[in-house]
Amino acid sequence: MLNGDCFQNTAKLWDLANGPAHYIGVDDVIVIKANAQWPNQGYTHTGCIKGIIDKIFAIPGFAGEILICDNTQGGGNGPGSYAFNAPASNRVNNWPDKNWNELAADYQAQGKPVAVVQWQNDINWREPAAVPSYSFWNPASGPGWTRYFLTAGGRPTYISSPIFASPMTPGRMIDMQNGVWENGAYTGRKVKAIFMPTLNNHDYNGGSEDYAGVTSAVKSFFGATEIFHGSPVYISDDYVWNGYYSIHSTSYTQTQDPNAAFIAGQVVGTFINKLYSPILYVTAAMYSGWFNRTATNGAALTKTVLACENPATLDYISCRDVIGPFAPWLNPDLQNNTRRQILGCNSQGIGTIDPTQLEVITYDFQHPTASRLDVERKIRDYKQGTATQQDVKDLINVYMQSE
Amino acid sequence: MIKSRFLFACCVALMGTRLALAFSSDGSTLTRILNRNTSLTNFPLVLTATFTNNTTNTLHGFYYTEQIPQGISVQALSVKVNGQSVSNYINETGDFGDVFSDVTPVRWILEQPVDFSESNAIPPNGTVQITYSLNSTSPGTFSLHDFCWVAMANSSAISNSTPTNIPGAGLVALFPANEGTGNVLSNVASNPFGFSSSTTLSNPDWGSNFIHFQGAGSFAEFNIGTSISNRMTVAGWFNFPSYNAADDACIWIWSPDIYAGNGAIFHTMPNGMFRLRYHNAASGAWTGGDFPWGAISPSAWHHIAWTLDLTRGDTDSSVFVDGVPLSLVPYGSGVPTNSVLDAGIWRLASYAPPDGNNCNYSMRMLALYNRVLTQADVTNLMAATSGRGLPSAPIASFGFSETTDRQSLTFLGGPTITGAATSSGFVLRVTGIPGFTYSIQASTNLTAWNTIATNTSPFTFTDTNSIASPRRFYRALQVTSMN
């Protein structure tokens, strides 16, 4: 979706994805895992998050709750500059109206169950029985993380998935792996994750590719797990805890290893296979930081929102078609860290970058098109009460003018 | 309308679930009738969908979609418009679950956008009759429930006519580039401020409503005289190829004396950027700005506007792509206030002949202004020269099956034939679709078969000849169906 505003782009995205009800049941708890760590274009566009949420609430009978989450790891520009509480001065190249806390408060004022959760690392070490193995967390013990221990790049490593309390429903624990837990047992109610990354050049100095390359869907898993440990405050991305490496220290930190970025992608692929798999990835690229994540004059107004059911293909297309034209060093068809990151994830059976195996469906608001399938889905929505007759007619008019 | 409602009610009463009811946005009707509800496996049912255009408009772009349950195969039989057979329709099958979770869309497309070249329009009171068969190789009951149709009342078209409502203030020239042939680009602006009314073209390549500069020695020259001095806007529709690092000097447009005099230029660079810049002869200073190629997607038409204000010291430049201003990376400084552009010959698609800087891009509706357009001006200009939206808005129509319209199909195995020996002969009982006609055939060698009885299902027949036969084989065949 491109050249619409954040609400047009996200609404059309749901249309092309066959509607939110295709992914979401009326009782599901939805976790929107977005990127909060950096100011300006460095955090996920709040308007895009709102656009995604509004359409979920439009599902007839939706009775779930929606939680906007991230683990900022205490890093980035530090407290006061995260997306949760970003002041207006840190919302350049983002939605200026509200930060995430304000967005959630606004929904709650309307009686809609939306809350923010800043996931917190567990500072307690738990020695694994073996590698690979799980160290499960019991929600009865309160908030915590289920950890999975593995070997990555020859190093003992672990990744983790949070279990946390719902701010909306007292006594409800949200287990990203196993669903909703209440009154001492899992209820059968599902927890579904939508990852909403940014699209930025990771390079802190800007203007070239660093050890990571792009920071988008694959990289966004770094905020879904624990990076540094044993402390409630930031230690280092490179921290090794009791001999075990985090997702960062086992990959990007290994700058001497030409496969460091590949390993990062590998570990993300393992996360998806061993912990949980989001139902959808939505890259909010209203602005793309081609220079870096935060420089306000280093982002292009790309007015694009992309979605895919896996992060590898999504990042490949985002980098090739959206940010790559502004930052040629992020072109994933070149031998660079962006490509290695994507291929590492793909090596775990996640997605594809083979052009013969993927299809890009585009909607450009400046050159709108519609297919017969789009029209039929809109007629279906009209029958089901989630679109108006005029919505159908408007889309038919677009279809009739489409090549 | 009243008559059709009366018929409609009769049909419901007579035919029950064989006929589906439908919603319509414009009063047109679509009825879907099965020749029967039950058949044997591998004996197709025939379904006829009849659409009637009850509007006073001719409908274009009609298509009909049936959602087919899993296990049912479809064969298109015929399409008629006003009773005349149509063969150039398109039969299209979507993917399972595309629209609803348990069915596959199958479409009959009488005309395709955007040109509707199949010429299967439906006149007022006209009808479309689509006939197709449904079959199953396995017994079972299937639910047909969702169909829809779509059409519109008039077609839109892309115009290559000269627009009449573009922003007029400061317009120096407008080149629609719709000549289609020849070596002249005509300026159609009514007040050209002394501007030459046409340009000289070398080696142009023409499209229907655009000019294509196709590389070697292909360019345009025009003498602006003194029509532009210290402010300007250059705007038009452009279609560029993909970025090519080797294409390091594809100059889009330049004004006189870019190096020796006071001139401006807009060109590509080998580092993947566009650059616009101005040169001041007195100070020798350059100024302008860069933006990436990525702001303009290749092989697509974009409206690009470039403004320059030389009254403000260091040049105030801006670029709009499709009406949206771009952020520019500043280039140069030190240009004095109230700088000017020299009078003289401007050039498109090349630098200076013979230069070897060959450009490959297409252009239409190039406008030159002697002022800096605002974003609103640019938006208005873009709308006026887009070539779209000139016809009246189309009137969309659609219809679909109501939730209560579900029609069930049943495919049965069989027919079955059972028998028992009695003193009076071998008693055979045939069970098939009630009301259908079946024959019993007998054979002594499984090769030669003789019909010994024919009746409607179910029926019993006693084969008295069996008594004299040491062995005898029987089978039942469907002879006719009930229509």
C-alpha cells in the first residue's frame, strides 16, 4: 500500500489481506509487537498502529483485547524518548497526534480495551538442563519468560518469550506461546501477535550499512526477547550472562564473523519455530530512515505500509522496493548484511526471496486499481455489515478504471 | 418491474429451491435456476443464470461470479446476450478460499476494463444468460450459496485532449506532446509572453499522447526569450526507466549557459540521485539540492514539478513528485539575491549537441511558468493534466445472492439394482432418482445386453425368462432425466 495516509494504507492492507477476521477471532487477545526504542521514524508509526487496531475493532462481535508491546531493553535514547511516552519533539517523521501511551488512553476513554505493555527482562538466571532445551515459565508464578536454549554460531545462546499480566483484565496472564491463562489454567482463548516493525537503516552514524543493515521485520524480534540480563537497567548489547549469549551478543556483536548478520537471521528463524509465530507482519514505512533511525532529515516520506505472513520475504521486498532506492547499500540483491540477515531467517524455513515463489500485490492510492477479487471481498463485507453499499460502488468504479 | 415480481413469486412457488433470490443495487435482476436438484454422480446438473438489465443505461464491464463448493466441477456451456451467443467472454477460476473459506470463485467476464474491447455491453432491458453444468464424481450434498454480478453504466477513458482548466497565472508554455508524429512540439498556452510557439525536435519517438526521447541524438530545443527571469516552475508528466549507474548524464532539462552564464539544470547523477542546481555567472556559485532516484518509481508516469526562486539569495528550490514535496539534500551556496536566468535556448533530454549524453524517458503535458507554483497550484495542475476524470463518473451496479438463497445439490451413487429368485421368476428392484426413467438390461455373457424393462424409479420387475436360463446377469441404466 502506498501513497495513502496511515489510515488509508492500513485499511487497504486489511482489505487485500482478506480482512482482519481472516486472521483474528472475536475472542482473541491481540499483541501488537511494535518497535519503541528510538525516537522519530525510529519507532513504529503510531497512526499505522491505530489504523490496524481500528479495523480489528470493526470485526463484528470482537470481544478481545489489544495490547501494544515492546521490550526496549533500556537502550536506545533512553527513558523519555521511547514510543510509549515520546514527547511531540520526538515524533518527527511519525504520527504527531499521540504517543503510544496517549493512544491507548484514548481508546480506553472510548471504552475499548487497548493498553500498552513495556516488557521487562527477568533478572533471574535459570540454568538449562541441556542445549537445546526449554525452560518454561509458569504463569502462576507471575510475569516471566519462557526461554529456549540453543547453539548459534557455535555459542550457547538463548531466546525468550514473555508471559505478562494483562493491564485490561485483572488476573489474566498473556502467554505468547500458550494463550490466555486465568484462574490457574489456560482458558483456550488465543493470543495472536502482529509484529509492526519500522523500516530504517540501522547504522548509528548514518549513510552506510553497519553490522545489521536494515532494521525491520527480522530485526524486530530483538525487542521480542531478552537481550541483556541480570540487571533491570541497560548493561550492553554484547552482554553474556552466565556463559550464555543473547540474540544480539551471539550475532551482530560478533563483528569479526562475516556470518554475524546471517546468524542473527538464523536465531530469529529459530524463535519463530520454537517459541511462537506471529500471524502477520506489518511494516509501517510511512517514513523510511534511509540515513538512520533517528535523523529527522534523513528519512524519506515513502508513504508505504507492507504486510506479509513471514518476516524474511517482507524485509526483502521492503528493502528492494521501498528503502533500497533511497539507500542503495540496503538493496537485498547485493551481498550485504541486509541480505545475510534475511537469508539467515530464510535458512530456518521462513519465507522466500525467490521471485518465482512470491507475489507482490500493490495498491497505489495515486494510481488506484482493484481486481475482481477485491470487489467480491467488498461485496462479502457489505453482506456481512462491515462495508457500505457506497464502499462497494467506489471500489467497482476503481476496478472499472483499472488496467 | 411489477410483472417481474409476479413472475418471480410464481417461480418460487413452482420451483422451490431451484431458483435463487438476489439483492440488486440498481433494480436489475439475476435469477439462477437449476434444471433439478438431484442427480447421479457423473451426471451433471445444468444451471442457468439470467441477468436482466432493468436500468435505462447500457451496462459495461459485466461479470458474474459463482462460488463453487469443493468437490464440484464446473463446465461453461454457453453465454448469450439478448439471445445471441457470445464466444469472446472470459471464464476465470480463482483460488479456493479467496472470498469465502469453503468455496472457489468461478467467473464469467463479458467485458474487461479498461477498454471493454469485447463489446458485450448490455443495453437497457437486455439480458445475459449464462449456462453451465455442475458435476460431482462422489455422492454428496453441496450448498450453492454465493454468487454476485458487477457492472457499470458508462465507461471512462483516458483523454489526450488539451486541458482547459490548468492554473493560468504565469503560464509561459504548455506542451501537451500529443502530436503523435512530426518534429514539432506545439506550445498551446494562450499567452506565451513572447515565447516561440513551437520547439525543434530531433529524433523523437512518439506515443499516442506523449513523446519519448529514445536515446542517441533525441532531444528538444525551444527559445524561451525573456519569458522567464528570476522565478520559474517546470512541471510535467514523466516516465523514467530504472536507475542505471552507468547512465550518468541523462539530463532532463537545462536552461542556457549552465557553466558560463546564469543557468539552471536538472539531471541525473551516477550516485543514484537527481540533482537540480543553479549557476550564477557573477559569483561563480552553485546552489540547489539533491534527492534520490527512489522518489520516482521507474516505468510509471509521475507528475514532477521543479520550482526555482532566485530572488532569495541562495536558491530556494523545491521538487514535487505527484504533488508531494520532497526533502532535498542541499547542494552548494553563495548565490547572490536577485539572481536571474539568461534568455536563450533551453533544451530537453540532452545537454549540448553532440554530447553523447543520451536520455531515455517519456514526457507529456510539460508546463513552464514564470513564477513559483504553490503545492496547491501543483496539485491543480496535476489534476488538470492527468488525462483522467474527464468523462462523467461511472455508475457502479452490483448484486449478490441473499443469505436465504442457498440452493442444495445432491449427487447420488447408483442406480442400485437388487434381485431375488422366486417361483415365478427373478424379481428385480431398481432404485434411482425418484421420477427418473431407468432400464433393466439382461445378458448371459456380459457382452450382449438386452433391455427387458423400462420404468420410472423406483420400480419392481419380475424376469420370467430367468427360469429357463442357467445364468443371467442384470444391470440398470438411467434412460432419461426429469426436467
